[in-house]
Amino acid sequence: MEKYLTFDCYGTLLNEEATYAAIETVADKIGVDPRLARQRFITYQDSRDNIHPYLDYAILTRNNLIHLDYQFGLTHQFERYYVDVLIAHRSLKWIEVNI
């Protein structure tokens, strides 16, 4: 029987580049600095203050997009791409770890 151990999947087991690229694409479409939007998305996602005690990733992502709208003084510009960002997240590749 195979056994699996999982832990903090955010950035340790998944290569999240596709999600971050989706954020940059959305930012470019709505006229926001893509690199700054990417950094703010990552900062929000990594903050322990935003996942207490457990928060489903889809909800965390929607909250993060709403937060980006707030950060850039926008109204539902990032949030309207919620589904696109989740689709990008679902296409993530696993990081191979040899133990």
C-alpha cells in the first residue's frame, strides 16, 4: 500500500506560476501594473491573517481578488476574473520532491 504525506500545498507541493501568470494577465487587461498585482496577490495569499483557522482555497482566492480591487481603487475588476484564476490554479503542476 502506498502512503502519502501532504503539507502546506501553497508553494511547497505546487508550482503556482500559472496562477500568478493569470493574475498578471488580468492586471494587464484592466490597466494595472502586472508585477505589482502579482506581488500583492502573493503577499495576501501568504498572510496567515487571511486563512484563519482554515479557509477553502477558492474562498481565499476570491477574497484576494477583492483585496486587489481595493488596493488599486477598483470596483470588481479583478474579482470578475475569479473563474479564470481558479481555472489557472487547477492546471498547476506538482513539484517533484524526493525524500
